[in-house]
Amino acid sequence: MTKIYVGNLPFSATESEVRELFAQHGTVESVSLITDRDTGRPRGFGFVEMARADASRAIQNLNGKDLGGRPLRVNEAQERTGGGGGRGGGGAPKRW
């Protein structure tokens, strides 16, 4: 299974719309659009999970494709490492 990052989504995009777009290139296992935890508003990006071969095909065909007037950024998702944008929290407590 490969996790695909989908960026520059229009804020009006729905999970079903993204699923339909990616399903043209293979079987979609899951779609998750990210929302702001405080406001609940879409953040303009999300993740799609597909089998590796389907994911490669989708990335190749959908990167730069226009959706709602915006060119999509589609690539294999990278694991998050460290940092995290300054919101704090997460991980094990510090031991002094």
C-alpha cells in the first residue's frame, strides 16, 4: 500500500470527488482530506492510499492536473520527522 500526498486542493473538494478522480487510475483504499482542528475548515491537502502500481500511475497522471481551477500537487507521501510546526505536544514526555 502506498500513501499519496495530494496538495493544492480547492477548499471545496470533497472526499468523494477526490476518490472518483483517483479511481480512474486504480483501486482507492482510502481518502482523507485534512481539516483545521480549530475551525474545521479544509486545509487544501489530503492523502489517498492505493496499491503501489496504481499509486505510481495516479501520481504520474494527476500531478499538475487542474481541479477546480488549481493545479494539483501529487506525489508519494513522506513520513513526518521531528518538528511539527510549533504546536507542541506528541511523543513521550521529557525526562529530566
